[in-house]
Amino acid sequence: RYLLEQGQTGLSVAFDLPTQIGYDSDHPLAQGEVGKVGVPIDTLQDMEILFQDIPLDKVSTSMTINATAPILLAMYIAIAKKQGVAPVKLEGTIQNDILKEYIARGTHIFPPKPSMRLTTDIFKFCSKELPRWNTISIGGYHIREAGSTAAQEIAFALANAIAYVQAAIDAGLDVDAFAGRISWIFQTHNNFLEEVAKLRATRRLWAGIMRERFKAKDSRSWMFRTHVQTGGSALVAQQPLNNVVRATVQALAAVLGGVQSLAVASYDEALCLPSEESVQLSLRTQQIIAYESGAADTVDPLAGSYYIESLTNTLEQEIKGYIEKIDHLGGAVAAIEQGFQQREIQESSYRFQSEVEEGKRTIVGVNKFVSPYPEISRLIRVNPEEERKQRERLAQVKKEREQAKVATALRTLEEVARDKENTMPAFLECVEAYATIGEICNVLRRVFGVQREFLVF
């Protein structure tokens, strides 16, 4: 609601760790994590509270969720129905990029093959029921956050995208029926010109992949529509106000690289969840770039610069080299199972940190230009009392819901999951019965199994 009051029509929602990995707030493994890195969602009631007084036909909502993406999407559809908003009117994005979880984040639940099925089920369902919904936001962001280079960020994200598109085609979808709703999320870091060139190279590469590899005919299928968030891992706890400058440089690089939407990390994020003051400053940073700088007035304003063009070409060739290696290994899923991407990121991350510690790479305020700085006075900390309240809400829902209806919906989901039907209608039935996210995921755990970490040597 705060962002709506500030004139924003796009909302972004992050969910807490238990929600991301399919555990209810009353599960022993959720203890101490409820609400810490995002919103806890156990049942449809939590989504009702979250979107209270927010008209879903007037906003575009982006949800950072992957392994449990179909469940959260089903809840969003159910909330819209309660508001009288038809699914065809809904606009927004679910991240739904499970492959980068195996590579970089670790919030996967099921093995890759059934996870890919859930992804393509969303593609199929939305192509008919939610035509204005972005069915996937393929993430280089988290790959970069884990320590990759700029070229690795793009290459591994593109390789994942190739796997998703091929899986959807293999499931019977026409490429032009879904490819136009593919979106992206990347980071920008502090090497200003490299970040501009990176986005330019990605746009060219994606158009070529869609035209040449997948024979897409609709020009919308070639489009590189991306969100960029400035680099959270590039922010430091020392002299935190310096992060305002870092985020501004990164945001300007994103704009000059041609993004469609942007989020600016807040200066206190290296220390805590951002305060209202820091969030507003991040929003004002975007608005000053958008309305005062003139940087967004021209398409590709750095085109023709010798260095930018050269750097774009160099990055493109490096990215192509990585994609060829992944193709040689059997594609993104096979390469993940062999630990290729994970090893590459680990090595890059180690190399970066070694350069910082040895003084070969300067981080202002950390290993050079060090000076005393005042502490931030108002660090945001989640009150442990909120976890207790969340568990009480969950217990009340479990007590008041119609248990027979829940049991029936969960049985239906299990039957559908064991068959080849689309799972989305079954998810919708479950959430409308107020089944919990943990109960739904436990059904899928029985059917699909649970993926442990891949060994990386």
C-alpha cells in the first residue's frame, strides 16, 4: 500500500524461507525463520491479509517464488476471484525459475524433472487462462549474487532459458504461444560499462536463440524484457551511506542498458531489512534517473561507442562459449547434475574474495579509504512475537476450515501429480479449501521425492 501511495502500480513481494521451501510456519524447521526475509504464507488467509484493499485489476504484482510458485500463483488467482477480478485481467510475474535454485540459491524441493513439469504446467495454464501474466522470470540475479562473473550470470541464465523453452515445446506448446511472456531478472554491479554492455549482449543473444534455435516467428518471442535489481551483494556494512552511490551507479547502468523495470537496493541492506527511510531513498533514486537525468529519453544511448561496442562483442563471445560447453554436457539440467555451473561460480567467488583480501581489488571503506562511520540508529529487526502470532493464525485456520474438503482436494492433487494432467487446477482447488502450503508440498514430496544438494568437486 505504501508503494501505491507513492504512485507505483507495480508491486514486488518476497516470501520468507519456509514459504519458499514448502514448510508451514509451525514446522520445526521453520522455527526462527518465519517472516525474516519476506512474508510468511501458510494458507489463502495470509494472501487475503497481504492483498487487503489492493485492487488486483489495477496493479502488476511480481512474486519472488520458485519451488512453490504454482501454489502461490493459485492463491493469487483465488484472491482475484474473491475480488471479482477475472484471471484474464491479472498482470504480473512469478519468478518460477527452478533451475537457478539448483545452481545458486538452494531453495529447491523436488528433483529437476518434476520441477520442470510444474514450470511447464504453469506455461500451459497461463497461456489459456492468464494471457497477460509473465509465466517465468529467468534469473541471472541470484547467480550473480552467488559470486559469478557478469558473463557467467548471463550464460547460465540463457542456458536455463533454453532448457525451459525446450521443455515447453516437448510438452506440446507452440513456442510463440508462451515465449512472449518470458521475462528476466538480472543484477547490475559496480563496473559501470561492463554492466551496460552485458545487457546489450544479452538482448542480441536472446533474439538470436529464439529465431535460430527455436524458429520463433512472432517478434514478441524475440524480445528481451528484463527487470534489474541493483546488486545486493555489492553493498557493504562498512560506511553504509556509500551504498547510495553504488546503487545509483548500478541503477544508471541498468537504465543505459535498456531495462523495462528497475529496483534499487537500499543502503542498509547489508545490515538488515531496509527501513522505510532507505526504501524511499531508493525509490527517489529511480525517479530522479527517470524524470530528471534524461538517461531514459533515448534508446540505447551508448550505441556506437567504440569501447561499448567492443565490450558487448567480447562478452557475447564469452557467453556463447559457456552455452556451447553446457550444450556439450547435455544441456542445463545435465550440467547442473554434473556440478558444472556450481563449480564455475564457486571459483569466481573465491577469486573475487581473494583479490579483495590481497588488496588487488579495491572496495571503498573496506580495504581502502577506511574511516570511522556512525552506526545506523534504526536497524529493522523482525520481532519474534510475529512468529508466534503467525502460528496462532495458522492454527485457527486449521481449526475452522472444512477438513473433508481439504482432504478431498489433497487426494485429487496426488492423483493428478501421479498422472500427466496439468497440476494448476488441482492447486487452485487445494488453496481454495485452505490447505496449507506444507500440506500441499508434502503430497508432492510423496509423489516426486526430495532433491538433495548435488555433489560439487
